[in-house]
Amino acid sequence: WTLKEAFWFARYEELKAFLEEDGDAEGPTSIQNLQLYGWVYHQRLYFKQYKNGKKAYITEEKIKLLNEISFQWVVKDKNASKWDDQYEKLKAYVKKYGHTRIPNPQYENSSHASLFFWVNNQRAYYKKFKEGEKSILTRKYICLMSDIGFKWIVRGGLTDREWDDRYDLLKLYYEQFGHTRLSVWKNPQSLGFWARNQQTKFNNFLNGEKTVLTKRKFKLLSDIGFKLDPTHVILTWND
């Protein structure tokens, strides 16, 4: 064996001992064992290169040895899994209560305290996303939240800035799915309801009827596929 090979097999035996004791096929965290964590990380990287037909510092023999100890080559995205779990809880909440206004545990006794803080974090992440900063909130997540009627804006009547905020959300949804017909629209707090209300104002603008929709907003709505819709159901909402 070369020194490099000896090092590999020493780390392999260390991982084998860890798996036998801990039982976690993903291997150690950086806190548990930083050196072994780094080695495990590189084995996954080399394996991916090997699978893609690229030069990789791993052989079939080593892959077989790691398989024999049930090594997990692909690690789940724990952040994504946690987000999905909370999202499902929010969906269940909406189904039961009909809205996404989770009560603040500081003022009301609530069994949804963790969900309350989670939805507030999503609003903060969305603000970062919108301002071009690094955010864990993706377009997919934003669209999923919007589609169940999540209220991104929690203040009262809409100013031009707040209208623009809702428009940006709707534009994001349009870019993702090619339309603005959100599933949830009967709830007055939802983005879908707001979008349908804009359609009413859009129709009025085209028909020369009285409307609070400005030329600027009309053009913005046109840019995301709005057009005259004679079959549109008029909603009674003034935001």
C-alpha cells in the first residue's frame, strides 16, 4: 500500500466502527468527528464523479467495501425535509381554520407556536429573496405558499409599495406556472383572491369603466398575461 491507500483504509475502519456504534448510515457530523466527516464528504464527491464517467479518486473495490457497511451515498437535504414538514402543517392548519393567520403565542394560548415562528421566518426570507439577498426561500417554495393562500403582507390597506409586493409574488407565480389562476382564491387574504380582484379592475380599465387601476399597474398586469376576460366573476374587495 502507498501512504495514501493506508490513509484511506484507516479512515474506512474508523467509519466502520462509527456506523457499528452510532448506526447512522450518513456518517458523522462535523461536530462529532471533523476529520472523518471531511473524508466521508469526499467519498461521496468521488463517487458522483465516478458515476458521471469522470476521473475520480475512488475504485470499484472501495465502492464495494463502503456498500458492505451500508454506507449512504446520497444524503437527504435536511433543511428541505424540515421545510416540507412545516409546510404540510401549514396546509393542515389552512384546511382546518381557513386562513394562514397563526395566532401569536405571546398573546394567545396556542399549540401552533413553532408554526407561528416558522411562517414569520418565511416572510423574512421572502423579503431577502425580493431584495436579491441570499435566502433559503426558493421560487418553488414561494409559489407553494402562495397557492394555499399564504398572506405575505400582514399590514392593513395596500399602499403602492404593498401592491407592488403582491404583484411581485404574482409575477413569480406566473413565471413558474405560466398563468395567474391560483388554487386558493375565495379567501380574501390570499394572493389568489387579490389576483382575481385585479382582473376585475383590469376589465374595467379596458371597458372604460371607473377603476382605481393606474396605467402603470395596467401595464404591469398585461406583462404577466392579464387580458380582457368576459367570463370573469367579479369579487367585492377593495385592496
